[in-house]
Amino acid sequence: MAKRFGMRGRLWCLWICQTLAGVFCVILGLVGSLSVSVVVMLIFSVFVQAACGMTFGVVPFVSRRSLGVISGMTGGGGNVGAVLTQLIFFKGSRFSKERGITLMGAMIIICTLPLFLIYFPQWGGMFFGPSSTKVTEEDYYLAEWNSKEKEKGSHHGSLKFADNSRSERGRKLNISTRPSEDVTPPQNV
């Protein structure tokens, strides 16, 4: 579904899955029955795994050149968040386990709010469409390279990725945002 609606759909799906994971975590902390807890935990885990996968589905579009750094920071941020959550709500905490799980769910919901701030000039964000100035994928990804690196041909992988990522505009591919013909296609990529 996210692919069908482009980057905007991808961000909305990520926000929905992450928020629902938080909601089911809150419910999990409030449930008193073992059988209901198991069912809620299974539903919660589906949304958590979906949100994790969708997060890494957005990561490559942040920076093609720094893909490894962005991926590492995203994965490391998740691990740091898990450790902090354990320390705050569970390890020697004054909260009961049930209350800690409920508060963790509330924290998950609050942590989804920064998703509203993600904006790519060529694709837009959750609430706003693409920039009014015609920014192409090539413009966005070539801005990461200086002229010396471009002379060496280091940017060719980014050009190929820009061409492939054009599909993130969704169903309505705007022909006027296609790169001009003077952009040399990458060779041997």
C-alpha cells in the first residue's frame, strides 16, 4: 500500500503502525487476564515489527551517500531507546510491571509525533506535498557531492538511486520533474 501512494503513504503507514503498537502496549498493561494478554501481545508485536521494517524502508531516502551512517544511527537509536525504557520503567522502578508497560505504550505514542516533521522536498511529507520549486530526485541526491567528487564519478550511484526513487512520487508521476536530458546517466553502475 505504501508504494502505491509514494512517500506520503509510506510515512502515514509508519505512523499508524507505530501508534497502534503504542496503543496495544497501553492495553497490554491494563489487561488482567493471561489469555487476553497473550492475544494483545501478539497483535502488539505485529505492529512493532511492521513499524521497525517501515522505519528502515524510509532510511535509504534520507541520504544515499550516508546510507550506512543513517542505518547505523537508526538501529543504534532503537537499542538506546530500549535500554532507557528498561531503566526508566522496569529496573528498580517505583512502577509496577503493569504500570510500566502502560507508560511505555504512552511513550511509544508520544515518540511517533516527530514523524509529522519528516519532509522531503521532492516528495513532500505527511501533510504537505512536494516543494513548489521543482526539486528533482537528482537535485536532492547530487547536493551531497562536491564538484571534485562529481568529476571523479563518485556520484553515479546516487544518480541511479535518484532515478529508481522517482517512483516514490506515487501514482501521479509528474513528467515536469523528470531530469533534463543534459544529465549524464551513470555508466557501469
